[in-house]
Amino acid sequence: MIIDSSLENSAKLIWRGGNPTLSSRLIAKEKAVALTFCGSTSAVMMATPADLEDFGIGFALTEGIVERAGEITSIELVETDAGIEIRMWLAGDRADRLVARRRALVGPVGCGLCGIESLEQACPSPVRVSSNVKFRARDLLGAMSGLAPLQQLNQQTRAVHAAAFWLPSSGIGSIREDVGRHNALDKLAGALIRDNVARAAGAVLLTSRVSVEMVQKTARIGAPVLLAVSAPTSLAIRTADQAGITLIAVARADGYEIFTHPDRLIFSDDRLVAA
């Protein structure tokens, strides 16, 4: 059992207005976290040491190692001097498949593709999201504006990303934060799959830019809408289009930009009816 705060207090010297003063600041922790499956390490990520079981399950889902939480037969968190191991054991058929497709993915970088052995592995065909639910454009704008007040760790540190899941009927439910944007989304994926949330009925909200792997992970989650504060890359747009995901980005207080599948949005204020 690991008891570890995501914050630590750091002394600092402030120089403003020509005068140096001593002070302190709450800092987001960052640790090496190894994700191991059946005794072998699949990835080492630099991550915030919180919601690590969600992280492990979500990573397994978004990397295609499992499709359901039940395929992970056990999970254990082990802390060492070097960092934290998330040790997971898989059901027999999943373990066999993992051995067949084993790859090394070392993660103190932001690309999310280290250890990929071919161009085909870097750009696989995305999972196709199946959802006929439609969303009011104004509701999605309100969802994004409600995200910042829920980012408790970022309010204290101004140093972490967030990924959240929003449903039209209930608003923002799960939210996860991490120093890494990929990690935050993996943690969210783990929380959603553990809680058996109706993922095809809602939207993923991100405080980061949208690169291709963020779209790929959202497709694995099964969410039909991805909404982010920053701009997407060209490959992210193409992948979202292929996956059937409505990609919305550059979200601001007065609106946002829609890059793919705008037909999922209702722009009038008429009564919303699910298709």
C-alpha cells in the first residue's frame, strides 16, 4: 500500500518589484512509474503519483492490451527507491497476446511513441467510435468552462494537465490530473472503465493540445467527442475523422473550432433529442 501525496512544499526566492523575499510554493510531484504486465515492464513514465490503479488500467485499455477491466486479474502498487511499479497480471489469452506484441516504451518524453518499431505501429488504423448521440454546441462550451474550477491539483501548482469526462445529463463526473497529458487521459480511461461509465454518451475534455495519440486513446475509450483548449495536429485531425470522433479544439470563453464530424452537434437552442 502506497501512501503518497501528489504535492510537496518547496522553498523559493521571489524577486519582484526589485526586492527578493523568501517564500514557499506547493509543487506537483513527479516520479518514475513503471507499468508491468505479467512480470515484464511495458512502459516507464514520468507521472504524478496519484490514481495509479486508474493509470494502470487506463494505459492497458488505451494501448489495446485489454478491452475490459476484468481482463486484468490483479493489480499491485509497489514503491521502491527508484519509483513506483504498477504490477498487473492478465487473463491467460490476454497475457499470450501481449507476449506476441511486446514492445518497450520508455516515457520521460512527450511524444508518446518511443519504442515503436515501425511506421505502421506509430499510425495504426484507429478504433471506430459508434455513437448516434448528438450534443448541443452551447452545452459543450459550458462543460469546458466548468473544468478549471475542478482542477484541484492545478489550482495549487499551475503545473499539471487534466482530462475529464462530461455527460449531458450529469455534467463532469470523473476528472484526473497529471504532469503528463497522456497520463491524465490514461488515468481517466481507467476510472471510466472501472466505473462502467456509458462512454459512448459523453465527451472527453482536455486541457492540453491534441496530438494523434490523444485521439487514439479517446477512440479506445469510446467517446464520440474530444474537446480541448489547444489546437490539434494534422494527423490528429485525420485520425479523428477516421475514428468517427467529433474533434473540437481551441476552446475559449466565446466558442471553439470544430475540425471533424460537426454533424454530431446541434447549433440551435432547440430541445435536444438523442438520435
